[in-house]
Amino acid sequence: MINIRTIRKLQENDGLTLKAGHIITYKTGWQVADYGYELRTAEEAIVCVRKLGGNCGIWYSGGIYYVDHSIRVNTKREAMEIGRRCHQISILRWQGFKLVYC
């Protein structure tokens, strides 16, 4: 399972996707969040990750850790529907690791 040292190592605009607490990447599909949290410390972030069962995305930007419950779906259409419904800014296309704005 991810530990606090890994979270503390995140640099500006770094992020990770976790499944059952382990860092994961996919070759295809789309990643989208349905809800999330903004946290000030790595300690708060690891508590949140554990609360979500390690099934989440985490990134660091501007002194804030963002921890989102996220899911992988197969199609852009489904990811966009979830993203828009849940007021997300973007979704991630695993192939090429590119963001697409909702």
C-alpha cells in the first residue's frame, strides 16, 4: 500500500493513480473522478487515501493535495458523462496519458 513518504515526494503537478493502494497505470481507457477532497498536508492525504480504500487519484499542486475517488471506464463518452455530472475539470486518457477537458 502507498505510504506517506511517496505522498511527500510529489512535486508540483505530480500525481498518481491508485488501485487498492498500489500505483497503477493502464494502456487504454479513461480515468474520471466522481468526488474528491482538498488537503493541506501529506498526513491528511494518506488518511483520505486509506478512507477511500486506496482506490483514488492523488496529485499535488499549489501546496494542496487533491485526493479524488476515481474510476477507469472504457469509453470517452462514459468518462465525459461522469465528469460533467460530477463537475470535473478534466478526464485522463490513458493512451498517451493526456487530459481532455470536460
